[in-house]
Amino acid sequence: MAAPNLVFLLGDPVGHSLSPAFQNAAFQAAGIPWSYRAQRVDGERLDDVLDALALLGLGGANITVPHKEGALGSMDSLDREASIVGAVNTVCITKDGLRGSNTDVDGFLAALGEEVPGGLKRPAVVILGAGGAARAAAWALVRDGWTEHIAVVNRTLEKGQVLINTLREGEARKGGGRTRFDLFRESSELTADLKAGTGLVVNATPLGQGALADQTPLEGVEGFPEETFVFDLVYGVRPTPLVRLARAAGLSAADGKKMLLHQGARSFELWTGQSAPLEVMRDALESAARSQGR
Ligand code: NAP
């Protein structure tokens, strides 16, 4: 039987996180006497905290906003996804030191696969935002051939261009390079043709969450066909403003809870080497979200 151990969620803030509820439920269901705790950490202390985890031989860690990029430099090795996306959300303590992974990539795709099991109904994808979540989602779509046309919308064009460069480099590493990329500063610049050909809109900005809870990254969904699926990576119990907007116009939409679940399940498997008890985690996540009123 495994010895008691600890896994930490490191970020700032972390108090709102639903991860402890479903990770602890997973450890319990799997009969692993580990505990998952959220710990707020300043960026300047992250490297020391990660070194301490390794020194103490702890079970591992999740890294969340705003440290996913900052954690890269503390790793002794990276998996392919963390290296391409340039962000770490899962840390394993190995005999060769700290290994950084990015389970947001496969977590996003697993969630999308549940939402649109038959694949996208139109060829293009619009990604709103260009930070870590946008990079993970866009790379997942390019890597697994979900689309050959991605339009990035980001208020800071330079960061949008960095995202596109990242995707081109990722494609080159896997020996491909067929995807068309467009870049816009605002969603109002999306052309009618592009909207008409869009099968998926992904919100990877924080609009709709926390202090921005009443905001939406799109003014409206006019021009997108009914087949467009709107995937808001922000999550809550109540539908987010973007999900409400999309559904009111007859489009299918979902928030980011399923992505949270699936990235967490993959992290669990990396730490423990065991299959994640997915349905136990799903129930615990939903009940924690309900009890937090989200
Ligand atoms: P991030 O790296 O900080 O990137 C945020 C992006 O949103 C940037 O492109 C930023 O634009 C843009 N943005 C921020 N504030 C904005 C505003 N007021 N108006 C327009 N654009 C704005 O964050 P992230 O890690 O990618 O996370 C983004 C969201 O996804 C967060 O809400 C996070 O909770 C969620 N997320 C969910 C999951 C899940 O499992 N469901 C996983 C990861 C992330 P600039 O480039 O101009 O700064």
C-alpha cells in the first residue's frame, strides 16, 4: 500500500479552486492515502517551493494561474506538450528531478470530444485569447487534426502572433504545416465568411470569471451558424455570460468544467500511475461547484 503523501496546487489565488475536492475524492476512491492541498505562492518563491517538494519527496503538484509559464524554468525535464505550449500545469517528482507536463492539452480535447463527439460541423476555429489556455487548446486542435484554419483574436496582437508562431513550430516538429492562421485584435473584425465557416469558438480569456463575471468576450454570436459550438474555458454552476449568449441564439455551448475534470484526471494518472476514477471525480467536481454556488 502507498505511503501517505501530499500533492499541492500552486498558484495565486487558489482559494476558489475546485481541484482539491475532486482530487481528494479520487485519492480516496483509488485507496491512495494522499492528500491534495491548494497553496497560494508568490512568483518569486515558486522555484524554492518546487525545490522543497522534490527534497521532501512529495507526490507532485499542479501549477495554476499565473505561474504556468514561470514554472517552466524550474523543471529538469518537460513532456512534449509542455515544451511546445510553453506552460506547465503538472509536476511529477522523478528520480531525475522535476518533470513538467501540460495536461490542459489532452484535457481540452477530451472535454471537446464529449461535447462534440462527431467532430466539428464547420472547418474553422476561432480562439479568443492568446495566453496559456489558448496555447493548450489551439495546439491540441492542430496536433490532432481537428482543424486546418485557426483565427486568433487577442487585444495584444504581438501575443497573438507569438501564439501563431508557437503553433507553426509545433506543426513543424510533427512534420506538418498545413494550418492557415489569421490574427485579429477584436472579434468585430471577424469576417462574415470566416464566421459562416466556423465550427468552434473557444473563449480562453478570463472574461466571464471572477471580477469579470458579467463580461463576455463576444458582443454577440450573429453570423455564426447554428452548427458552431461555443466552448467557454471559464466555468461556473450558472452558465457563463458567453454560454448564455450562445444558447439564447440557438448554438450549443459549454463551460470549462469538463476540461478542468479531464486535465485533473490526467494529472492524477501521471502522479499515481493508476487510471483515474473519472466518474467519482466528475461527481465530486459538480457537487463542489454547486456548494460554492458556481
Ligand atoms: P493568461 O495566460 O493570463 O491569458 C489570458 C488571455 O486573455 C490573454 O490573451 C489576455 O490578453 C486575455 N485577456 C485578459 N484579460 C482580458 C480582457 N479584460 N479583455 C480581453 N482579453 C483579455 O490566462 P490563461 O491561463 O490562458 O487562462 C485564461 C482563462 O482560461 C482563465 O479564465 C482560466 O481560468 C481559464 N482556464 C480554464 C481551464 C479549464 O480547465 N477549464 C484551464 C486553463 C485555463 P493579453 O495577451 O492582451 O494580455
